[in-house]
Amino acid sequence: MKTILTKSNTLPIGILLLCLSLTIACSKKKKNDPEPSTPTCRIITVSGDGNTRNITYNDEGKISKVTTAVSTRTYEYSGNTVVVHITNSGAFVQKNIYTLNSNGFVANKREERNETGTEWSNAEFLYNGGTQLIKITYTNSTGGSPTIATFSWANGNIQPDAGALEYYSDKPTQPGDYFYYQEIFEHDGMKVYRPKNAVKSLTVGSSTISVMYTEDQDGKITNMTMQRGTLADIVNYQYQCD
């Protein structure tokens, strides 16, 4: 028997081909669509211990200024050197000069406490593999023997030889944790420690400080509580996301 295709027979086939074509095109579009980018979030305000610090960043995401009610820190970058000028109402307070290693960690820090640079203290940092701090040697303009602090590493986390640190096994290090706080205010935000996990407690002698974190729905640390007995210091963070 000979089959005859009529107009009414071919219409459904045409629609089917059109739908198939659109389906393929749509599936290709979805497959090739770029993934939505994850916003970059930076801490811009740190408040606690009676002070509020406001942090400004440059176009490269590096800290350019830190201001408080009584002081301003301005940052200058040149190669592997960072100079931080500390002023109070425009008057000189201190100048911190950082030399960074090839991994961006602090290799040397010099603090100058007068404008001529004759009153100073210096810290030299030694790393294993360029990223794991193992020794700091302190000297100053008054002379005397150097003071030395040494450190060891286990499971990607740092341990001071004088004291002990406990870490959260389920919390990676991130902005807002204990060592972030130490770096931002002891070393103007320069990289020094950078362990694998966030600090849970620190013990020096008979004194232990417990460290607890509160996170938002995106996992960013919004505050850190450092508790010793009945005393607690709380540090709060605010972020800006691009």
C-alpha cells in the first residue's frame, strides 16, 4: 500500500522539529551560560575593646587606610615593601616598615617611634617553606640581647613554644578569626601566621582563653568572643561585598 503524506500529516512533524531545535538551542545556552560570580567580601569595620576601626581598601584589595577616633594609618606599597604611617590629628606617631618575602609574608618589620628613625624596634621573621612561621627575633635601638620567639607546626596549624593553641577541626581560618585579629592590629593586616584552622583556645601558663565565633548565613564571621573565666571581650565585624 502506498502512503500519502497530506498537509495535515506534515504539520505535527514540523512543529516537532521546531520544538526539538528550540530545545537543543536552549540546552546549549544553559550549558554555556557563565556561572554567577561569588561576591568578594571584605571587613570594613572592627569594633571592640572600646574602639572602632574603619578599614579602607585600594583597587587591588589591599588595605590603604585604617582610622579610629584618635589615629589614622595610611599605607604605601612599593614592590615588596609596605610603609604604614601612623598619625594623630596629622601629627607623627609612628612609622612601620614591612619587608615581604616572595610569598607575601612579613620577612622584617621595623617600627620607628620618632621622625628621624633613631628610636626603633625590629622584628625579623623566619619561615619554613616561606609560609610557616618558626622564629621571630626582636631587637631595638636601646641595644641588649635579642629576644627570640619560636614556633612549631602540626596538621597545618602553628604552635608557640611558650604556650599552647587549640584549633577547631571544622572551622578553617578566615577573616574575623583570632589570627586575623592579631594580624590586623599587631602587624597592620600583613600576613604572618595563617594556620589551616581557626583558633579555639589559647593557654599561657595557668590562664586559658576560649575563642568563639558567630557566623552569618554565608559563613562570614560577624563577631568573635574571647572568654577568660567570667571576663569576655567581644569583637564585632561589618563587611562590604562587591
